[in-house]
Amino acid sequence: MRIEVFRTAEDVAAAVAELLITEVQRDPAIVLGLPTGRTPVLSYERLVAKRHRVSFRQVRTFNLDEFVGLGADHPGSYRRFMERHLFAHVDVLPAHIGFLDGAAADTQAECERYERAIAGAGGIGLQLLGIGNNGHIGFNEPAPELAARTHRVVLLPETRRANAADFGGDPDQVPREALSMGMATILHARRIVLLATGAGKAACVQRMAEGSLTTMLPASFLQVHPNVDVLLDEPAAARLGRR
Ligand code: F6R
């Protein structure tokens, strides 16, 4: 795990935007795995500001997760989030955007379709990740066992609270379940870049990077991946190296 600490969240975002531009220039048909959440918003903003430097026409994308029950047009859906923050502003082709359909009648079949689609695209080249306060990646929540592949998951109360902003500030309005890439889906990406900013992430970042591997902190499994970059601002890095 290579850890890089930047002074501010803005500095992290600038670095992520440059990294994405460099990767897409190097491989214009790269397959990107993308997160939603507050952390990547600034990075997407910076990338959009530099969009003249790069074309996404051959790029394929797969987002990590989606809420069960929400169709692509629901204002709280992650699909809409991505449209607002990235897809509407770059030249990615709609047919190249992979997304879990939270409104699918058969969620099991939908998860299987997603795994096939990722494999059919040749696997994920670069997976961007955030990290939950509880150490989740995607919506792989801490639990005695973790699912390997894309699956339906019950969200923990802290995760619903963290997502309340897009649901009128009311955690009870956040869907109780989601579809999420599994741990193996994520860990098969050829390169992983995890972003964390803010003091609220310091404890889980420390456990992720320096603690034991445990299903109770799913991000700790990133320690076994050979090609992981962790980009932090100073507050998120504050607890590293002083166990
Ligand atoms: C979102 C996702 C989640 C978030 C995590 C951090 O697609 O997969 O794992 O990355 O919950 O969220 P923020 O960035 O809002 O703190």
C-alpha cells in the first residue's frame, strides 16, 4: 500500500484528477471503477474542469453500488449522483456506463449480470474507492463474513446516517439495502486508488493501513493487493504511524 499525504482535500482532488487524466491518456479505453459519496465530489469537479485535456469516448465505467429500490431517475440514486457530478460533463458514451439497477425485479440476476458485464469489459483497470467511517469499501459492511462477488446487502445504521443528506437529511428515508460489488470484484482491479479526507476518517484509515486483516474492517483487505495507492489529506492521515 503506497500512502501519500496531501495538505488539504483540495490537494487530494487535484492529484486524483491528474492521475485519472494520465491513466486515460495512457489507455484511452481504460475500464474505470467509480465511487459516489462526498469524498470524490471535489475530484470529479477538478476532473470536469480539466476535461478539455482528455477524452472519455472509449472509456468504460462501472460504479461500485446502488440503493435497492431506486431507479436511475430517482434523485437519491447513485446513478443520478454520477450524472450530476461527472457523466453529464464529460464525453463518456451512455452505452459505456455500467451501473447496477437498484430497481431490478430480480436483484440476484442483476448482480450476476453486473459481474458478467465487468468480466466482458476485460475487468476493471483502475478502481477508485472511498472508505466508510466503519471501514466499508463499496457497500461491503463490516460483518463476520464478506461476500466475494456483487451482491445485495443490508446497510448499517451509520451508513444510512452518512447518506442522509441526499434524502432530506432523514436517515429513515435512505433505503435499507443496496447492491454492491463484492470484495473480490474490487480486489481484482489491476490498480486501486483509495481516497480519504477529513478527521472523521483518521481512525479507519489507521486500522486499514496498519491493523490486522479483518472482515470487521473490510478495507483492511486492500493490504493484500499489490497495486494500491492511498491518497489522504493531513486530517485523515493524523493517526498513522503512532499506534
Ligand atoms: C460509495 C461507496 C462508499 C463510500 C464511503 C465513503 O459508492 O462505495 O464505500 O465511498 O461510504 O463515503 P463518503 O465519501 O461520503 O465519506
